[in-house]
Amino acid sequence: MSIHLAAADRPVVILDTNLLRRLEATLDAVHAGATEAPLRGAILRSDCSRVFVAGADLVEIDGLDDDALRDYLAEGSRIFTKLATLPCPTVAAIDGATLGGGLEIAMHCDGLIATRVGGSGKPYPIGLPECSLGLCPGWGGTQMLPARIDPLTAIRMTAAGTPARSDDVPEGLVDRFVDDADALLPACLEWIEASESVDRSAETPRCLDHKHPGTVQAAVEHARTELEDTPEARAILDCIEIGLRDGWAAALAAEQQHLVALRGTESTRTKLDAFFSKQA
């Protein structure tokens, strides 16, 4: 079973409201079908040769008032949960830029398999760049990245908003690399065949099963001594600690609350305006 993320009329795949709702309809159909015939596995793929997912639609987000932005973020979380709770092994097939919400949706899968270089023959970015715009992740990135890689490295990457390159990613972020796009689908199928049955009773991304709270807390304490004291860095650390103390749902709510609050600050507004001017 392949689940395709389509760009529709856009040059790249972006997590806008239209794509989220189409994804939800697909996932609902997959869940319904799985009650009649068990699924061996599901592969999350992008129809764009340049990117996996370039992130959320910042233009759309910027046009939402605070209440509408909260609804948009909550809707995304609800839909991503449907991906994370599919009753079969799931794997993201990555062959291009995977940023922000793009990495978050990929990490809702059990596994990530990626090419070392994209279709252009060059490495591509993978990471959570939100803090570089004065924002923070809103779909669980502060929880999942420290569960997949060294927690201090995850905090540093997230707080700086600096993605890794596909040819030099931290250990654990990608479960398996292949040389090119032709090898990607066979590798995903092989990974699924080698996977055991899954337990979805927790209704959370599987990577959280491997989180080590003591190591994450130590990383937070270390990070406080070295990170620049910015609103977005404080938000990252707060979300991680809330996740350690109160769990996944509370951490998601904290991320989304911080994102909405940060979006309205003067410093973030300046960064977003500069970003939009470059895109024009």
C-alpha cells in the first residue's frame, strides 16, 4: 500500500489545508479497508521529484488569525495520528528536501528510508527550520527528533533551525539509506517485510517508544547553559520538558500554543516578512 502526497497545482509538496484533507480522506479509506483485509505495510511517498515535503504553507498560515491557526495545527495533529495508528508497519520514502512539517509527518511513520542524494545528484536538507523564522515546530517535532537521535543534537538543531544534509544526518534519523530513487521503493518493501507486527495501543508515533527520559532531561539542562536565550529556544525547551512530565498530547498542545504566540512577536514578524520578500 502506497500513500502519495501530491503537489496538485503547486511546484512542490506543501502541507496546506487542501493536502491535509486529501490525506485524511486517504487514511480514513485505508483504516476502513484494513478492517476487511489486513495490511502488510504502508509506504508514505511524495509525488514531487524535488522534495518529499517542503513543510507547511507559511503563506496560508500567515493569513490565519490565532483561532484559525490553532484549528489548522490541531487538524494536522489529528490527521497525522491517523497515519501513526495505521494497523501495519509504516515507512516514509524520502528522496528530496524534508523540512518542518515534512519531517514531522515522516517521523509519524515507523521507519524512514532515504536516498543519500536527490534527483539532482546533490544532497538535500532534512530538519526542522522553524526557529530560523522565529517559530517552533507544531506537530510533535520537539518530541520525536530527540527520540530518534542524540537528544542534545536534536535540541541544538531545532533551536538553531538548521537542517542536516542528507549525506550527513545524525545517527538514527534515517533507518536506512539507498543510493538512488530507483532503489527506494524496493528498500521500503524489504523493510516492511522484515518488520514485526505493530502495537498501536499508545496511539503515538512509534519512535517515542525509544525515548530515554533521563537522557533527554540531561540534554535540556545542558542546552540551557549554551543556547542563546531567545523566545523560540525557550519554547523548544519548555515543550520538551512538558513532554517529559505530561506526555505527548500535552507537548503537542504546548508546541501549538507557543507557535501561535511566537507568530505575533515583532522579531518573528521581521523574519517572516524577510522570508516572504525572498519568495516573491
